[in-house]
Amino acid sequence: MLTFPIYLDNHSTTRVDPIVFEAMKPYFTEIYGNAASKSHEFGWKAEAAVEGSRKKIAELLGAEKNEIIFTSGATESINLALKGISQYYKSKKNKIITSPTEHRATLDVCKSLAKAGFEIVFLHVDKYGMIDLDELRKSIDDKTILVSLMLANNEIGNIFPVEEIGKICSEKGVYFHSDCTQGVGKIPVNVNEMNLDLMSFNAHKIYGPKGIGALYINSKSKVKLVPQIDGGGHERGLRSGTLNVPAIVGYAKAIELSIRNLDSESVRIRGLRDRLHDSLKTNIENIYLNGHPENRLYNNLNIAFEGVNADLLMMSMKDIAVSSGSACSSASPEPSHVLKAIGLREDLIKSSIRFGLGRFNTEEEIDYVIEKYAENVKKFRK
């Protein structure tokens, strides 16, 4: 049985899994103390929940418990990582290397740092959104503080060779930060195997609550950060503010579920994604895949429907929730910076739609979407 609207915007955010919600509930109504309250049982139980969740998240990602710092989300984690490290080392080095297809959170922080006098170097990307590792090697010099490159792209789904990038950074003696927001829970992530010094990630992309994220800081790297939020000295003095206990508990449960079910879930959702792609190609002429054809997230499909305005196409099917790019860029009238960076023609950029499949999508939903898109694209082209 179909229920509407059909949600295919899971790169933007996800529905909270009922199992995650059940884990969170007691911390709203029963165990509601402040984790920083040290004088009574309510605070002790809240603190125990936070530290237990921190330990679980760390273990699932190959980290140590003290290497996980809770934040309000990945955007704050990225700000703390990039601004914090740049400000600490600015008297010695001033160069940061990134790519033009990063999330706006990274690009806007780099823009802010450029205004403050830092040199920002953007690596070139090919038509699939992939970087050249030799260019990365050549770009690193004695002025480089940090390389910041994402694990998986939020618009076109391509996956960067983070382990190799980490090795290059380690050999060159520079710090490596990765925005792993779209990757954690969908790709096996081990912070040690990937040679990460810093990693940003959050809960609401993997069926957890909004408003909670984390920054992994490799204790062996001895990386130093300037705090971006002062007051109270929470989270080892790096992120002050009362901890969101229910969300932290939900965060740990969401990561646990995603990693435990990764193999089976990836097979099922990839099957739905391929069914959608193959059927659209069969039923609609002149459509093009944006991003790498194979090295991509299993739930991502970004398609250009030549000759059709994507915004008008989406508005014609209000019972199907998709997007034309990142939710964080939706307030901007400018075309997708990711699609521009990979050299896509302007008309195809304006014709592109991102389908983000997820845990709760069904075959019936995908078949309905195929039928509606085939019908409406043909109608718009006429």
C-alpha cells in the first residue's frame, strides 16, 4: 500500500528510526538531568548515558572514547575543526587545501578564513567529481596546515579515496580533516585505517535526531584547536554548552543500527536505486547520470533530464519529495556549485534532480516514482 507523499530526499535528512526514538524517550521524561550536574542522581544518570553513548560511538568507528567531542551537528563540527586548527597554527602556517565540491559548511568556512588572511587552495575535480592525488601531493608545502576533503558527496554521491588521501597527508606531515557526514553508517569507517586527524559527522543523516553531531579528534596526532564556543568548559573545554542527552543517546543508537545493518541495507537500497535508474533510462530519452557511475553512495541518484526545468518538474509532482541539490544551499538561487565544478552544462544543471533513497522506501514507491517521472518528463518536453 502506498502512502503519500513519498520521501526520496534522504541526503537532506532522514526520518528518525522508531528504535532510535524509543531509546531516546526516557531521557526526555524520566532521566532528564543535566549531565554536568554532579551533586545528585539525575545528573549522574544523564552523565552515564552520555559517556556510554560516547564510548559506543567511538568503538563503532575505531576511535577512543576521549576522541569524540559532541556538537550541535556537522556544520558546527566543521567550523570547530577548520577555524579551530587555523587559528591555533596561524603564526606558523596559513594554507588550507580543499575541493570545490565540498559541502557549503566547509566552503563557507574557507571563505571566512580567506578573508582573515589564510590561503585556500581548491583542487581540480574531473567530470565525476574526483580529485587527482598527484595534484594533492604537489599542492602540499611547508605552509600547509590542513587538508579538508569529504568522504562522500552529498549531491552526486561520489566517494573520495580517503584512506589514500590520509596516507599522503601523513607522509607530508599535515593534518587531515574529512567531512564524513554522508559516509558514516553507509560506508565502513575506521578512523585509524583512514588516517584521519579530524572527522565531522552527525545523526540526522542516518535515522537519528537533528541537532546533534560530533567531531573526532585523533589524540595521537596531538592536534590543537581554538574553541569556537566559550562558557562552562564542557567537552574538554572545546565545546561549551549543556549537552543534549536524549539526542546523544539517539545518536549512538542510530550509528549502531546503521553499522549493524550496513551489509543488508546497502544491498536492498542499492537494488531500489538501480531499479529506479534503469527504468528511468528505459522509459525516458536523453537523461544523464551526474557523478561517478560506480564509486558512489548506494542510495544516491543524481539525474539530468535534458530539456526540462527541474524546479518545475518537481513542483508538478508534489506527492514525491526530492531535491535539486543540497538543502543547505536551497535558499540560494544560484545553480548547484557541485554540478558547476564538474563542468556540467548550465542547461543540464537546471535540469538535474537528486534522488536520495532510504531505509523506509519500498518497491511500490519506486515503481510509482518511475511511472510519474516518465509521464511528466514527456509531458514537459511536449
